[in-house]
Amino acid sequence: MGHFGFSYVGCIYLLMLFIPNIIWTKNRPEGYESFVIKENKTLLLFERVGQVCVTCVALIFSDFNIGSINLWSFWLVISFVLMLFYEINWIRYFKGKHTLKSFYGSFCGFPVASASLPIMAFLLLSIYGKVIWLFVSVIVLGVGHIGIHLQHLKAIK
């Protein structure tokens, strides 16, 4: 269920998530605004609710903090590797042309990497911390966020 307390790991993950997104607001791909107005409102609701829940849950449960190193730590390591891939994907985007295709493209075999990588990372973090609330929150976020990204990708093809 989870133990209340500040999670520095959750905070690090959220910083890894938010910082590139803040930079992205100044580097949006050309034509992005035309997709935003056509977003499915149900998916948008799932995304927004999921964002709030994931942010809160990642910070308020200390179960995500590093404890003893054992076999269970594998979940945290893989989760963190996915977050590193997410950062590398952003670096690739920022260094390249800021196109819709590069923004919604795959990276290292992960489709719509800018949406799928953090979702997978937070899912594995929820498994590592054994916190069902994060798992449920990430599923809600994933339905909305990945769903919207897939709709945008479909529209540009």
C-alpha cells in the first residue's frame, strides 16, 4: 500500500520528466498547435488526472527511496535506465530538427518514446516500491498520454 514520507527518488524522476518538458515549450515542433485542438477530450481527461496523481504519489511515498540493494532493486535499475533513455531521446530531439515526426517518433525500438518511456519507467518504479496507487495512476496517465501521442502520430502519417 505504501508508507507516507518524502520520496527523493520520486522527486528525481519528476525533475527528469519536467525539465525537458519545460525546455520543450520553447522548442515545439512546427504545426504542433494544430494537433492540440483536435485532441480527444476523454484521453485528455485521463492524461490530466494521471499527471496530478502520478506527481503526488511519486512524492509522498517513501517506498520509492533506495533501501537495501538486493534482487528486487532490479526493478529500480531498469526503471532508471528507461528514464535515462527518455533523457537521451530529448537530447536527440533538441539537437535535431524540431519536427512532428522526430517528436512522435520511436527511439531504440520504443514507439512514441517521449510518451512510452516515462510511462514504463514509472510503472516499474511502482513495482519496485510496491505502491499500487502509483501503478493505478500511471495506467490512467498512460491511457491518456500514450493515446494522445498515438493519435498525433497517426495524423502526421
